[in-house]
Amino acid sequence: MKPVEVALVPQTSLAQPLVVLEEALRDGDSVPEQLIDRLRKAVELGDVEVFAAWTGEQILGVAVLAYRLNVSAGTLFASIEDLYVRPEARLQGAGRALLEAAHERCTAHGISYVEVQVEKKEAETFYAALGYEPETAVRVLSRSLPISGRRRKN
């Protein structure tokens, strides 16, 4: 088995990693062009970083890391927005390599707090094995808002 390599994906090379995320997170539906443009801008600004893990020329997995302000702490924190490894590539170190690359980038940015939200027990087990712990002092609440015909231009 070839070693897993991980690298940051530049804004000009997001197409192939997005295909991997489309397969997994969108059941093969394409990411809307407007969202791709926003992602490119966020990568260009340094607000988001995309990592790809591969062996040879095949992408095994993708991670999306977002940097956010924590006003109360007066610093940045990071959020793992998506981390996906293709089923046939699981248990080969790609997920761990993606997460370690994200941790290295956080350290380089002086970020000591990284969070992730998970839906599946397998994902919780994966992150727990790599030192992530449940947040007991925080409850996540959400609300869906209706979308009108007008959209912001940011």
C-alpha cells in the first residue's frame, strides 16, 4: 500500500476535492456554482482551508477547516466543517492524516481550540480516538429560516 499524502488544496484546484464531497455529502448532486465561488473566495481570504488525502493520483478523502472568531476569548478557533474518506479507503490512515494536517495548520495559526459536530456514532468514535471530547458546557441549537427571492451578495 502506498503512503497517504495530505496537502492543502489551492483555490484554483477545488474541483476534484469537491467531487469527493459531492459523492458523500450530497448524494452525487453538484455543489451549486454560487457556493463554489464563495468557497474559492473563503480559501483565498484564508477563512477556510481544504485538505486532500491521496495515494498516487487518487483522492482518498477531503477535509474542510474553517477559522472563526471567538469574540469572548479574543482569539480564533477552528471548526472542522467536513471530513470525508471514501469507504474503500477507510481504516488506511487517510482520516487520521487529514486531521493531523488540520491540527498542524491550527498550531501554525496559533489556534488551540478545534471543534467538530458529528451525526454518526462512527464519526464520534473516530474523533474520540484522536483526543476529541464531548463539550458538556455547550448545547447546539439550530433553526431553519425561510429563504426569500433576494440573496445577499457576500
